[in-house]
Amino acid sequence: MHYLSTRGGIAPIGFTDAVMMGLASDGGLLVPAEIPQIDAPTLREWSALRFQDLALEIMMPFIGNEIPRHELQILIERAYSGFIHSEITPIIDAGDLKILELFHGPTAAFKDIALQFLGNLFEYLLARNGGQLNIIGATSGDTGSAAIDGVRGKAGIQIFILHPKGRVSRIQERQMTTVLDANVHNIAVRGTFDDAQNIVKALFNDLPFKSAYQLGAVNSINWARILAQTVYYFYAWGRMTGGDTTQKISFAVPTGNFGDVFAGYLAKRMGLPIDHLIIATNRNDILTRFVNTGIYAIGDTVHQTLSPAMDIQIASNFERYLYFLHNGDTAKVRALLNDLQTTGQLTVDAEHHAQTCIDFNAMAASDTETLAQIQAIEAASGYILCPHTAVGVHAAQGQINCICLATAHPAKFNDAVQNAIGREAPLPPSLQGIMEKESRCIELAATVEEVKAYLKETLSSMMHE
């Protein structure tokens, strides 16, 4: 399998090079040159597999012979050994709802599913090939703690995570800043998540700096994250249908950066019988507006909401969708992105907008609707939703054979839960006592120059130790 850039500016590369490159050197995102097709007999066979065995089967076509099958199996087993549920991503009944719980990993969020795998993959590749990797990432909440947990203490890796100061939940902040391993560096930037994400992209686009300081990516711009997240769509479909390929399932997906729902889109393109992929957004509804109008237009500001991981305007993985929507026409992708950069919006033509409406449904939820959804589900079934999951449940109303993705444990957002139902959700073991732990973090202005200077100083001092 070879990987190309959405912007067409690089020669084809292999899977391991794509993982280590993160963002393509032309500023685009890496995508597979072709999408493997899974036939009905294979789907039926896969439907009964353990999550780990299913992950192996799904990943192998995208990796090829770059990692021996038995070594990939060991990596996958190690990645999910710390999950507290035997099914890794179980389906739970909450009244009439089907909830796919994605939060049984070490940081109680769906990001663990990809980042536990990616952390072990990075360690494996560095041990095999040598070298040093300095990870730089931005987080709107859950990615940071999951990425840190995935690589903390690993040889040959330093990790720098930027989060928007005051715009993540208290527990999310503590999950990151109380990890005191020497290779972990937390940076609170005075700005929004989009500011932090733009800084990270600028650092990757500075090719001399990226090369000199051996930068790597953990955000969902890294293809390995999309690949790992694709697994739970296949797993949930198999558990719901028993492998009956005549049955289609819909998925309601809370999304901000478009990575989670793009993984579902990839699964559908591979042949998984998916009916509707429902994009669920909060007040920051740029993706919902795009599906409904064909216009992707940046608003005046990023609104702070009860579902902060979705407080995003520029969804990184949207570029991957534009690439596949336009059948790999990289010139068209570049033209659309140029429109976005120069005018603040891009517009797809009527034909491609019609295809988008086939690919996705979309709905946004206000904070009031989010709280009402948490309250209604708890009153009806006793099940407590996190506010992001509640946005997805709101978007799923009226759907049949629909699975709602639960992206985080509700205790990570107990201010919203308390507001909705008058009590907090019980803390899982991984979050107990976290507010009393020692923490470490540096605060910087939300500028490329200041973050770059901090990275240079920190990494240069390590080189001379």
C-alpha cells in the first residue's frame, strides 16, 4: 500500500513513512492510494472476531509487508491490554438507545483507541529503525491526555501538547498536566483550539524546522489514527447484525475535527453496510452547515460550549473528505483550500454537494438541547451521557438501527452532568484522586514564534545533557 498527499505534492510513500511523516511535506494530509474492498463473506467472518483480531485484519491491507503480521498482532494486543472492558468497545442498551462506549481506555476517552496503538507503533518503529521522535500536538481536551498516556516514558520520544488555556474541562487539564514523566511537556496557549492547531500545522509546514527537530504528529492528521478508529465501526456492525450483510446500521458521531466520522466514512468506502453517517456538532456547526448548504464557511469566533472537544472551526480531516469527494483531484482540493484561506469559505458545486448529502446527515445541538438530552436519557434509563455523546444522541433522533458513539466518560464533564441531572457521574478508577496530584505546565502566547522558541530551547538543552 502506498500513500499520497491530498495536495499532490509528494511521491508515493509507504505506511511506516506515512506514520512518521504525520503531515505531508506539501502541507496536505496523507491518504491511501486505494481503499481495500471487503466482500460479504469476509464481513460475515469478521463479525465474530475479538476486537483485537478484527483490528489485525482491517489494518493489514493498509500496512502490507512493512510490519510482519505476527509483530503487528503483538503491537495490537499490547495497545489494548490496559482497557478495562473485555470487549474494548462494547455496545450498551440505554432504554431504546444503542450506545457504543469508546471510553474504556486509560484516559476514559475514545482517543485512547487510536493513541494507545499509535504510541506502541512509534516505539516499535524507533526501536527497529533508530532515531528520535519529538511529537507536537494540539488538543481540544481528550487527544492530549490520550497521546501523553500513549507515549509517556517511552524511549526516544518527547511529546509537546498544546491546549487552549481555560477551554478544556478541569479534569481534562489535570489528566495532562499531572503526568510528570521527563518526556512530557504541556503547553497552555492563550487562545482557542484552532489557534493551537494552526501553530502545530505551521511547525510541520516549516520543513527545515520539522526535519532538524524530527517532529512527529499524534493529531488525527496522522493516518494511523484514522485506521485504528475504523475498527470499531466494523466491530459495532458485527455485534449488532451478527454478520447479516443485508442489514445496514447508522452511526451518530459527535465530531469536531472530522476524524471520528471520517473513520466511519472510510469503513463505508471499504464496504461496511452503513446506512447513515450522522455528523453531530454543537454550536460550532461549520460541518453541519456544510452538509446542509455545500458551503464551508468560517464563523466570526469559536464559541465556548459544554462540549469543548468540539469547539473547533477548522476541521483538519475535512481535507481528506474533499480529496475523496473529488475522486483524488488534487488540483481541485488545492483550489478549494486556497478559496478557504483567502476568503474564509469554500463552496462545492451542486453535483458534489448532492454526493455529500448521500455520504452524511448532519445536525447541531445547543447547550440547552445538550443538557436536556442528558437529563432525558438519565430519567428514562438511568444512563448518564457525557455532553459530547449527548450531542450525538440529539442528532440521532428519529433514526432506526442507529448506534450512538459515546466518546468520553461522563465524569470527565461533571460540571455539565451536575447541571443536567443534579448530581455527578461516579469517577472511573483512572480519574480518582486526579485533582489532588502535582501538576506541571507552561503558559505561552498563541504564536508560532513563541512555541517554536520553547521547543528549540527545550530540545537543545536535552541534546547537551
